Amino acid sequence: MNQLQLFLPCAAGVEALLATEVQRITGITGKAWRAGVQLQGSWRDAMQLNLHSRLAQRVLIELQHNQYRSEQDLYNATANVAWEIWFTPKQTFKVEITAQHSPLTSLNFAALKIKDAIADRFRAKFDVRPDVDTRWPDVRIYVHLTVDTVTIYIDTSGEPLFKRGWREDKGDAPLKETLAAAMIAASGWDRQCRDGMPLYDPCCGSGTIAIEAAQIACNIAPGINRRFAFQKYLPFQQHVWDGLLDQAEAAITEPTAPVFGSDVSFRMVDFAERNAERAGVANAVQFRGGDALQRMPPAPTGVMLVNPPYGERIDVAGVAGAQRRESARSEFQGQGIDEFGQPLPQADAIHALPRDRNANPAREQALTETGEEASDFFPKLAAHWKKNYAGWTAHVLTPDLKLPGKMRLKESRRVPMWNGPIECRLFRFDMVAGSARTKPPREA
């Protein structure tokens, strides 16, 4: 278990940040692909990454990579995996299959052959087969097909890693914790907080960005409040895991920097405060109600991180939302990503993400739904910032590539980042009082 091939999928645009995080957590230099990082690591590294990674969506272990031409080849490749060293026939499993340009006519039939291969191997060795559970399996197996290769993974995470275990109160379309952490890392505040730099989210919603920042300021491991799939696997040793948890708990500190959040909805502020309590940072973050166009800065200088409402962040429920998700599913699976914009778990598939910014229907829909109210909001917000937030740095995540012009500000940096299927940019604005001038631009 010391020479495992690990793959950590992430949101597109976050790869380099994730590679840096992997290096910090494990000391191993990983290879950044499009929408993921690959590395050679140990079983202990896999557990550490699940516990400490803020940017990865999952931690997958590659078990097989083969050429194939038919469903029988998939059966043979799966049957050659030593499943019995990972779990027992008393445990349930689920197979999820994705494909990029596969010549097979039916992925459902391919998935059935893979399930049969796993069951037949257990039956041959133990005269009993494990059951399939499509809702709450003990073991998740991911299979990805390209034109001629099959790659088989076992998932060590279980629930996606953005589910930290503390967010029970939320709005209609909350920002995923992993993307909030990516915004923080891209802004550089995860390093600035060591010197006491304040952070403020004036559109905090249920508090995702502020709570992630407060946990960073307190050095709280993001996975410390949840369970993982690897805890049910045969290689798992409870005393080793207890040791890792003890180390993580011992590393928690008092906050190194103040964190603030506010929202025009007092209901969302209440949600944020309850989430902060569950996340263990109630004393490390201050939430207030109030309009972003009126709230004054909570400190003389600092960093603002803003994910303002737009498009699919608002309309994700009901019939319209269901129709949009169904449309996105068929659109994006053919491009190597799922309906939520996450990469199919194989490096080769990731390169199929759309590169034409105007060819992304979800992004165009988000921009269309932004409407006149938002177009009026941003110029007013920029004027408020220029008047009252001199010395602050603002980072705004938006699908609107023309936002700097609408705000009459010149960005000093733009970082490509995907919010699910929506192509966005994280714009940085260095605020100068009463002016649209900024510091010299830097390369992303």
C-alpha cells in the first residue's frame, strides 16, 4: 500500500493550486492535469489528503489501466483486480462509468459486465457475492473509458470532499466549499492570513467563503468533522487514523486573522452563524446583516472575496432547474465532464473541456439570467468600494467576462475558474480611492 497511483479530480482552473496543496500535505510533487492532479503515494497519503485537502473533489486510487475493444475486455480487466484486498462480500458496492468517445454502444451494458466481473471474482473465491447498492454503497468504483483504454478506480472519499460535514443550513444554490477554498487560494489570502490580513465577504450567503477562511485561519483540517469511505476498507487501521486525527486536532490554533461576512438577507446571516458553530469557528468569524452597497469596511485594509448571485446559482430548483440540469448532463458528458462540470476521473478525458468561452451554454444562460438588476448593482458596488474601501483588494468570481468594464475598474489579475458547468473568471481589483486606476497588472 506504499506505491499507489492516486488521482484527485478538482474544478477546472484549480489544478495548479491543488498541486501546490498536495505538495504541502504529503511532500510529494504531483502532476497537474486538466481538472485534476495525479501522484504516486501511500495509503497513509490517501488518508491525509482526504483529511486535509480543501481543493480536491475526491481521492481516487487507480487499480487498473488497460486497452479494450469490447465489453468482454472490460470484464477481463475488472476480473484481474484483487478486489478481495479492498473489501469483503458482506459490503455493498456501486459502479459508475463514464466515457469519452468510447466505441461501445451501451454504457449500461458495459457497467453490467463490470459488476458481473466483480461479483464473479468474489463468488469464485468465497462462494458468495457482494450486493449492489446504488444509493449508499460501502464501496464506490469509478470506471472511465476513452477510445481504446479503460481505467478503473476505487474511491477512498465516499461523499464528495466539498461536503465537510458542517453545512446543514444553506440557500437555494450555495457555493461549494471546494470552490470557496479555491477562491481563497487564488487570492493568496491563505498566506496573507498568517500576517493578520482581514478577509471580508459582503455577499456571504450561508457563509461558505467566510467559514472556509476562518478554518484556514485556525488551521482546522476540512475533513475533521466527517467520515470517509476508506474507513470501511480492509487496509484501514483505526489506530493509524486516530493518530492522524490527533495530529490534526493538536494543530488547531487561535485565528491568525479576522474574518467577516455580511448579507442583505438576515435569514442567510442566521444560517451562516449556525454553520460556523458546527464548523468550530463561531468565535473566529463575525457575521452581520446589511446591503453590500452600504456596509462600511470592517477593517482599515484587507481582502474581499465575493461570489455574487448569478444565473444557475439562483435558479437550480423546481422544473426549470431540473430541465437545465438534464440539458447540461447530455451536453457536458460528451465533453469529458459531468453535469456539474466535474472531470471524468481520468486524465485523458479532462482535455475535452470546452475551450471556446462562447460555446458554453450554461455560462451563456447564467449571463442571460443576470438581468438588469445585476447590471445596475455592479457599477454601484464599484463606486461604493472606490469611495470607502481604498487600500483593499477585491476578488470577484463571475461568468461575465465584461464585468470590469461594467464596474469601470481595471482588473490587475484574472484567473479562469469553473463553477460547476459555468465558465467564470476570478477578477482581482486593487482599490484606489475615487479612481479606476490599479497597480500594474500581473500575469495569472
